[in-house]
Amino acid sequence: MCLHHDAGALGAVWNDDAWVRRLTMLKQMGCNAIRTSHNPPAPELLDLCDRMGFLVLDELTDTWTWPKKENGYATLFEEWAEKDLVAMIHRDRNHPSVIAWSIGNECGEQGDSTRWWIPQLLTDICHREDPTRPTTAGNDNPGAAFTAYAATLDVYGFNYKPHLYEQFRDTHPGQPVYGSETASCISTRGYYRFPVEQEKGKGWDMNPPFQVSSYDLYAPGWASKPDYEWQYEDQVPECAGEFVWTGYDYLGEPTPFNMDPSVLTNFHTEEEREAFKKMVAGWGQAIADVPLPSRSSYFGIIDLAGFPKDRFWLYQARWRPNLPMAHILPHWTWPGREGQVTPVHVYTSGDEAELFVNGVSQGRKPRDGYRIVWDQVVYRPGTVDVIVYKDGREWARDKVVTAGKAARLDASVDYAGEDLIYVTVDVLDKKGTLVPDADNLVSFSVKGAAVILATDAGDPTSHVPFYSTELPAFHGKASAILRRTGPGPVTVTVKAKGLKTATVGL
């Protein structure tokens, strides 16, 4: 995974419990390596990676001398790059989790041969200060890979260019290669858009609700669905693996909803504005006619509140092939869609599966990649079941059920550490089924030795302050983070108008 340094509602301040929880979820999915994108990590993160068994690409910067932002690192590079790199290596070189020094990301100098002394200088510094580890960088310029630039790095990282893995292997035999930044698939937990389009830019539009369909087929123009990356990794076994963008949603960069009318005020002439519009169109995006509300990214496999999106199980299917698992999407509560085609996808580590809607078989199909698709399923309220097989034997099952009206809340302790307690709230019907479209206003209160630190529900468009003790549920879920104030019992009460109250204690 590529990971930013923030921890959702807690922001950038370090907390051991928050990161133990985050890394534990990534391990459950099958992730075994972290790229610290795009800056040196907190040393505490490396301590956890040492203990928990993660490999780490320790990254210096996102910029060399060509600026990306007016006040970016380019303004400091010439004076500080060597000092900062040496400091980073001296601080981190005794961490066994660190396997390589990443000296940059998508730096413009890749395409300028007069500036290739920069990555060579940084590589030489790394070798001088730590001769035991190789250097790498995240590279997005496709042409640079087939020039002398490639030799300035020990290990070559491609950002979003899996179709070049084979050519690179043949051009640079013996030089290790991997996907330093991959996929950038975008989605919103629990949101599905119909009809299900196959084109990667068709999972959203520039109108409310400003969400992206969770069929995991959609990405900006420069990116791809996960399956596209795997196709090339499987064709080129010399590719060492990938670092997916990103493990978790993060604050800022809410692609594709990051282009509202205000961006055009950055340009002084109509010519400049038209050129920018053309460039944005090349990314598979558009400039909206209205201000856009999104505050956080859609790239995460896990949302800002720490709830897994469907993609979690797609990656688990690939990265934990010996784990019996199956995951059905979408949910099966679609009032008003009765009789309409509602495609069903199953993510699984098995090799074939049979799908049933209200006990009626929809056919048995082999796996295509890591998903099995039934495109012509017609929505009828009830139950969808799947039985997955591997090598001809039953391997795993999953089931989704149509929910009734919201009736009660359920609260559970998701994680309890020495400092933080994470509480998850589900909005359920009277039979205990999650209500996937529930957006009830939920309020939290606590008694005992703890205080509420933050709340969130994972909605990228929400502007409820994280310190608020009440917020709308998002697709049936909400969460609260508590901080212990001392020893002793803690009781959390969760209320919503018209719903049965929930209480959880520890």
C-alpha cells in the first residue's frame, strides 16, 4: 500500500493505537509492504512495521528542483536535499523493515537528461551512507524508463504503467522492476450506480451525490481498475509486486470531485483556461459548474472512518489465496428497482461459484481474474447466496439479505488499545440486517474513564467537524474514537431519533 501520514479523523498527530489498528486491517487484507508516500515516515511507524512484519519503502520527497507547487520542496532542494536524505538514512537505517530508499516521486526531471545528475547524486548519497540497501523512485514518465535515467536507480518503480513491465524487463535485463504506484481505483463505500458501465470514467457524474460507484471498475484517466494491473503482473513474473494507491482514504485530493469553477481563477487568459480544460479532459475528468463538496479522497481501499470498501475483499482474494473467502456486492436493498437488471459481482479466492437469488440458481461460473460476474440478475427483494468452489470442492459462502426499515442501533467495540477505543455503530432493521441506505442522525455519549475524541462515518462529502458528538450515519454505519482518561470501566451510549438505543461497555 501507498499510505499518507494522516490517520483519518485524528489527523497527522501520531498515535500508536490508531496505527496498530490501521496496519492490522491491512494485514487482514493481505498487505505486507508500505510505501511512505511521499515523505519520510514517523519513526514510530517504522517501529510498528518492524514488530508487525511489514516491508517499507522509505521515501524522501515528492519533488526535486522542478516545482509542483509554489511553496513546495523545490524551494529547499538545493540547500537541504543532501542534509535531509542523510538525516533520514541515519535515523532509519537500523530498522529491519526498511528495504529500500525511495528518492523521489513523479519528479519532472525524469524527462530532462541535463538533470539526471540529481537522481544519480541522491543514489550515490544513499550508497555512501548505507551500502546495504538499494535506491528506487516512483516514475510516471514512460519514456524515461528506456533511457540512461533508469540506470540512476537500483530498482525501477513504475507509476501506472503496467503495460511497460515486459518491455522494461527485456530492455534492462537483471534490473528489478515493480509497480511503485498502481490502480488509483476510486469508489465510495456502499454506493452503487446503475446501469453498471464498464468504462473507467463512467462510475460518477459531476452532480449530487458526488459519490463514485463501488463496483470497483472506475478510475481517473491515468489510472485503472485493480484487475488491469494484475493482468500485467501475471504476464511478467519478474515484476516484484505493487504498491496500491491507497490503503486508506485521506484528507484532500478528492479526485474526481476536485475540479470546480474556482480552479479557472488561477488563469489570466481564456487561452490558458481552455488549455487547462483540455488537460483535465485528458485525465478523464471535467470541471464542474458548481462548487464541489468533497473533503477527502475516494482512492482508499478502506474509507476515512476505517470501514472496508468492497475493494478490500478483491485485494484479499488475490493476496490471501489460501484463505477461504467470498464477498457479494452490491447490497440487496433496492426499493424501486424491482424487476430491473442489477448485476452481482462476487470477489473470491475460489475458482468457480454458483449464485442463487431467493433459492433460484443464476448459473455456475468460473472466476475471471478475482471476480465472478452475473450481469443479468434481476432485482427481487429477498436473499442472494453464493457457494464458491475450489478444485471442485466447496470453498466459501456469502449471503446478502434485503433490509427492512431502520429499527435499532447496534454498537460494538472495534478496537480497544491502551489509549484509544474505536466504537462502530450499525443501523439495523428489526431482524438485525444492516440498512444500507440509512443516514439517521446518530449521537454518542460516554460515561466512565474516557472522552469522545472524534467521530466519522466515511462520507467524503461530509463537513461535520470530527470533534462533533453527533453525525449522520453513512450507508448504515458510523464510528467514534474515544480516548481513555484513566483506569476503570467505560460505557458508550448511542442514540438516534425513532431507533432503539444501543449501549456498549468495556
